[in-house]
Amino acid sequence: PETAKEMDHIAVIRSMFNVHENHEPACYKWQSGETFPGHPTMGSWVTYGLGSVNQNLPAYVVLADPQNQLPVNGVENWMSGYLPPLFQGTSIKSEGTPMLHLKPDFEEPAGVSAAKHNLLNALDQIHKAERPNQHVLDSRIANYQMAARMQVQASEALDVSKETETTRKQYGIGEKVTDNFGKRCLMARRLVERGVRFVQIYPKGQMWDNHDNIKTSLPAACKQSDLPTAGLLRDLRQRGLLDDVLILWGGEFGRLPMAQGEYAKAGRDHGPSGFTNWMAGGGVKGGTVHGETDDIGYGAVKDRVSIQDWHATILHQLGIDHEKLFFDRNGLHERLTHTHPTRVVKEILA
């Protein structure tokens, strides 16, 4: 009901389709454009293409469930693949210390800390000069330097207590059902305000995987995400950020239109042939519904949108031509959209 109030700002794509019916390969496809691991995810491609704005925070941040109930494929959902490791997503906790060992064990004079950092940097440069073209080494040095700078900014950026009570309530923070997801939605807004390029928020485990008891499990999943999602859209709009921030909402597939299991506890199985994702902000035409499934909702039949079409459209809205963003790997020009026939879904763009 809360997300419904924001439909004037949302473009719904009802004709998405994937090429695999199992979570693992379907998630790889949704994240990286191929059904097997080893390729960079879209967050890595975006940060590779756009670079970083805030040098004191990672360009690509992942806000997974604080109880560590990770989605299928775990950390591979934000891996950088064959891109330099610098472009891998940085997982940050939404409760407690954002990252382990972020703060030093003891206080010391600023001059001493500065001298240590300068010495370490000099040693790193000597070590690096003797080992040119080592992307892993370059990324490791850069990540340590980033960690040092994050000691000041990361905790502040993720401190939602600095927000007004009205703002926190808008996200459902403090309410048992919505607090978990709401905190991370508010953290995402604070991060993009500070120049973080790409933020991913994952729900708790596989809460949308409604193989049984769909009458209770689906409404429960909706209640966890509805108010926080709407709160994020409203907050971005009220702050004048929605034109610049592209919101993506969805997953690797939907559900089949027929029941699974015994009637009293029935659920629905995986439905990759026709499902819904939506987009908002960032130049998307709000109040738009694109595409259709067949009469029973099994498969997309009108204005079909493939995963690579979806990726190309995302890159397009970020000012990137999907054919020109590539990485030279052993003579191959690797791309997020790979070699699949691809188009930008201009019908949903303002």
C-alpha cells in the first residue's frame, strides 16, 4: 500500500524474462549477464565506468542482512570478477561496528598516526615499483588506504541516529517488522548523498522464495519492505535527489501462476519466463507500465525485456553506452551485456 502511493514515480516492467529456473545461475545472470560465476557484477561495472566521487568511502557498498542471512550465491553477488579487485562491492554491517577493525585499538597523537601512514605509504610505493601491473597488489594497497580514511567518515555516514524522528519513522525504523530493512534504506540515502556510486540492499535470506505457505509468507515479505522502500523514494524526492539517483527493485525471477504443494500450504515455484522488476528516479518515466505476460501470467509475450536489455538501460541512464564500456581480457572486449542482442528500453525513459 505504501509503494502504491509512489506509482507516479515508478516504471513497472512486467515483461522481464530470465534464461534459467534455478536461483544460482539465474542470480549470476541477473547480476553479471551470464549464468555462471567469474564475471563482474553490475555494481562493479558501474563503478569501473564512473569511478569514485568520495575518496573516503567505497564507491560500491553492499548492505546485506545484519544477521548474515545472505542471498543465494553469497558474496559472489557483488564480486568484481576479472575487473581489478578495487571494484568489488564492500559489505558494510548495518548494526554495530560497520566494519571489523575499522577503529584502532588505542588512541595516539595525530602526528604519530600521520608519520605511520606516511612511512607505510613510502614502503608500499617501493614494493609496488618492483612489481608493476599487479592489479591485486594495487587494489590491496588502495583498500588499506581507503580503510584508514574510512575511520572518520564511515561511522558518521551510517549513523541514522543523526536523522530526525520524522525521517526515521518514514522508513519504519523502530517498528519490529520494518526496522531491519528500513535502517539500510536510510543508510543507502546517506551514502549516496556522500558520493557513493552504487548501493545494494538485500532482504533477509530468501524471503521472496515462496514455495509454500504463500498466503502468509508473501504478505510477510511485503510488510518488511513496503514502507522502507516507499520511504526511500519519498525521502529522495523531498531532498531533490530522485532525479539523480536511479532506484532498481526486483530479483532474478518471479513465481509460476499455478500452485505448488498441497492446497492448505500451497506455494508457487520459480517463474523465470515472465516476471516484474521496477525502476524509479534517474530519468525514468514515472507512472509507466511496460510489457505484458500471457493470459495466465506464465511468460512475457509483449515488449519482452531480457536481463541484458535491463542492464543496457541502467547503464544508459547513468550516461554509459553499454557497447563502449568494456574491459580488455586476453584480447576480448568483455562487457556487462556480453555479446547478446541488446537494446535500451527507451519506452520507460522520460
